[in-house]
Amino acid sequence: LKILQVRFSDNAAIASGFWTSAHGGAVETVLDECTAEICKISQAATGTTISATFSIKKPCPLNASLLVEASVESVVSNGLRINTEATLKNLDGTVYATAKAQLVDMAKIARGGK
């Protein structure tokens, strides 16, 4: 499990003049990067996302310190596929968004799965 801190600025807002919450695409990008990085630092330096699902639970505030908890949930197919999860929440534990991603080890693919 790795925990990271993130803060969305006004530039991540839904639209200019609507500085109420972060755009869903910005939230998903952070979660995608965190699931990829947890894979790369713990399992496969060449891990590449092949599928991801995101669930935005509530509007994500701007200019607030938030935490991302990311972890590897399982490694399957002889280490070829790595399943990861990430949760974006505030310091009190309120969950704003979650993600599940599957990555593949591109170096193993290049070696024929070995």
C-alpha cells in the first residue's frame, strides 16, 4: 500500500467560472497514474495499463489536500498481469473516487511471457 497526497487547483475545475469541483477526467488521470506507479515500483517497471474502471462517488474539492491510497491486489498469469486498486479520499476518510486497473508486464510480453 502506498499513500500519496494530491491537490487539484482551479485549473482542474469542470469549466472556467465553475470552480466548485475537479473535472472527472482530472480525477481519473490521478487514479490511473497511481495504479500504474504502484505496479511499476512493486511488480513490473514496464507495467502498462490494459483496462481500468473508475467510480466517482462525489464531487472532488479544489484546493484541498487529498490522499490517494494505491495497492496491488493480485498478480496472476505467472506475473504477466497485475491487478491494482486506488482510492481518492480526504484526510477524514471521505471517499471521492475509486479505481481498479489491470496492467501487463511489457518486458515479460517481449520475452514471450517468461
